[in-house]
Amino acid sequence: MHSDQIVPIHQQTLDVGVNPRRRKTLALVIASAFLPQVVHAASIATTATAAQNFMTLSLFATGRSKLDPEIGTKLFAALLESDASFANAANSLAADAASQKYADVESLETAIRGTPKHATLLALIAAWYTGTVSVKGKPRMITLDDALMYQPIADGSHIPGRCEGATNAWAQLPYPALADMPRL
């Protein structure tokens, strides 16, 4: 019933029947506004867990007691970019290492030889030792100074390719031969 008579708002009544389809649609519209944030938060949590597993596996695989987490984050990102299945394989390897069935990385490597996890383990170790990751066929330098392969020579030598002397120190001419010395 529709009337032209004006009724004050406090006396008006709404005759709204229950409409479950409308309620579901309304709930979906409200929830959809928060869905991207929920999905993003879930992916961050998953990535954070995978990154933590990567660092734990890296400590086990390199035999080190401490590794730089900033370098680890960069290596992990590059390894993920180079191989989309890297995170799953690394998580599986981290679980294998955490199971304490393997005393060291050599026993783990022997157990997984010939499986897809073997390539993942070798890529992880190579990344930490060389400081590079091959992404889409091109080497990506993550670190040179902190690559693990240069730590044994750090106390007495320098990294190849780095000039450790003064400017032009590498170009100093040798002493002249005795035959070329002036005679007095």
C-alpha cells in the first residue's frame, strides 16, 4: 500500500522480508573489499616461513653457525625467480634436515642424489659460495665480498678482481736490470 500521506519517520515501519540471497550478496560485497589484504597477508606469511626455512636449511647446508640474513633474503628471491618450484623443494629439504636423520649435509646429499631435491640443494650451496644465481640464463651477482668461497683467504689475500693496493699499484714498473744501471 502506497499512500500520498506523509508519515513521520518515527512512525514508519519497514516490511522487509528475509531475503537470504540478498544477505549472501551483501556479505560477499563486504568481504570482497578485504579479500586482497587477506590474500596478501597469507602470501607474506607463507613467504616469511619459506624464507625462514631457507635460512635454516642454508645454515645446515653450509655448515656455518651464522649467515647474513640480508644476503639470504636476496639469494632466496633470486633462487625463487630462477625456479618457481624452488620454495617447495627447499621447504622439503629443510624438513629433511630438521628431522635429524642426517648428521651433516654430505649424508643428506647422498640420500637425495638422483632426485629433484638434489638440484635444489646444489643451487642453494652454489648461491651461498659464489654469491651469484643464474636467473633466466644470466648470472646475477648478489654479493662478491661476502661470498663464502672467499672467506678462507680473507685474512691474507684479497678477492680476485679487487685491487687492494694504492691507485696504479698494480702498474708499478719493476726495478731496472743491473745491466741498465749507470756506471760511475
